[in-house]
Amino acid sequence: MSHRSGGDTVCLSRRTLLFAGLSLLAGLRSARCDDSPANAARYLGRDMPYAAFDELPTTTVAVKGGSIKVAFAPGPLVLPHKRILDWIAAAAESVAVYYGRFPVASARLLVIPTEGRGVRSGTTYAYRGAAIKLRIGELTEDEHLVRDWVLVHEMVHLAFPSVDQRHHWIEEGLATYVEGVARVQAGKLNEDEVWSGLVDGLPKGLPQEGDRGLDHTPTWGRTYWGGALFCFLADVEIRKQTSNRKGLQDALRGILAAGGSMEVHWPIAKALQAGDAAVGVSVLLPQYERMRDRPVDVDLADLWRRLGVEVPRRDVVIYRQDAPLGAIRRAITASPRLS
């Protein structure tokens, strides 16, 4: 990982100096700029982050298979830009580990300082090339970045083709499911957090009264956790049908290798067929055909039993190593094969 500067202009307000100390002035090239909330707010429009890169200095972050051009909108941040760039590089590395490379050759990322602490929100675009807009609280400290999942979630979006709006669940579901697994595989998250999060979250994706299938039930639970449930079930089934030699990760790598990044628009069937072809078994497309137009109930309690996962409380995870599908559970979060 490396950073190649495209010319960093640092804007320091009085508030920034109170937090960071006068010593930060050493070696910095200052510039005149307005870091008022009103000025920063103009970078929140739909054309951002594209238009921002016509006027803001950038720094390039290199990652396996690609690069990210990062710009900072005006506004104070407690953390130095260098620390945020390192965090962006680490997030990109997690995604590159999972997919074998960063999903796109070039992406743009706009950091917008805002009120509060932590990563406040993220949005990913592709209609003018891969781009991410990220709102970070001005009081964000290192501990907030270490715990963050938002940036990896947004970067995962880049690794699947754009699909029609009724299939939004596959885009958000993939990002919800993959981000935790990717961070575990990259050594940036404990696997207990992934399994406890899935045990807690996946029930929110189960069909409720009035459900009409994934393509026709655009609620929050079905979009994010229903999509994640689809991905989780597919991961387990692919591994069952391939004697644990392949999983959803291999299918997603196959989709990306076939050209299916967010920068292209595909019918969902084309993407799922590419994934099935990559693993040599038909799981993704048949599962979609079962779940798209009607509710499909899932016995999660039985599935957790067969996988050997027990979560008696949020901070305690117990693994039954002799469970029937215990090897599949271990394979899902294991470090991927070198490619």
C-alpha cells in the first residue's frame, strides 16, 4: 500500500488548531479556504463527488488492482488527513483480499467533514465512474475508524454490477454480508463479531406478513438483511454442493472477472449466471427464482445448530466444532486462497 500525493492543500481553522495543536503547522502548506458548514454543505449534492475533483486537491491511494483518488472537502477534522488516508487504504485492502483485487481500476472518494463523531454516512456512485462520498464527523478519533464498517460496505458496492431498482436488495445485501467477512479475512475484525452480528441481524431479513418476495418488498429489513440472508444461504449451499471447495466468494470473484463491476448495468440474471458458472454449480439463479416473487421462510435456528454457532448473549459466541456444517462455517471466514 502506498500514497502518492497529488498536491495536498491543508485548510486550518481556529477550531482545528484548538484540537490539533500549533505543532501541526510545521511542514504544512496552508491555503485560504472557507470551512464553514454552509461551504461544506455544497459538496453534498448529487453531482458530488464528481464535480469536487475539478476544484479540490487530491491524494492517490494505491491498492492491489487499482487506485483511489481522495479529496477532502473544506472543514475541520481532529485527525490529520494522513491518518484518514491510511484508514482508507486499510479498507480498500480488506476488499481487495476478499475479491482478489480492488473491484475497479480507478475510483474517486470525497471526504466531507460534518458535525459529530465517527463515519456518519456513505454513498457510492458509478454513472460517471466509480466514486464514493463519505461524511466523517469532525470529532472522529482513531477508535471510531477502527470500529467502522461503512467504508468497506461502500467499497463492496463497486464489485457488483448495477441492477434495476427492484433488485436493490442484492446490492445492499451483498455489502451487508461481505463487509464483515472481508474484514475478518484481512485480519481487521474478530470472527466472533461476524457471527454474532449475523445471528442478531439475519432474522430482520425474514419475510413478514404481506411479503411478496425480495423483488417486491422494498422494506429496510428485506433490502439489507433479506439481501444478506440470500447471500448467506447461497454461500452455505454452494459450499455444500462443492464439498466446501468453493463458496459465494468464488462466485463473486467470477462475476467481477466477467466484467461485472458497478460501472456497468446488467440484468440480475446475467450476474447470477456468471456467479454460478464460476463455481460450477447452479445455486444463485435458482435461489433467486424461488425468492424473488414470494416469501420463503428459513429455519435459522436449525441452520445455526448445523453450523455450530451459539450466541447466548451479544458478546459471547460458542462454536461446536463437531457440528454437521462446522467445516463450512470455518471456511466462510478463513483467509482466501492466494490468487
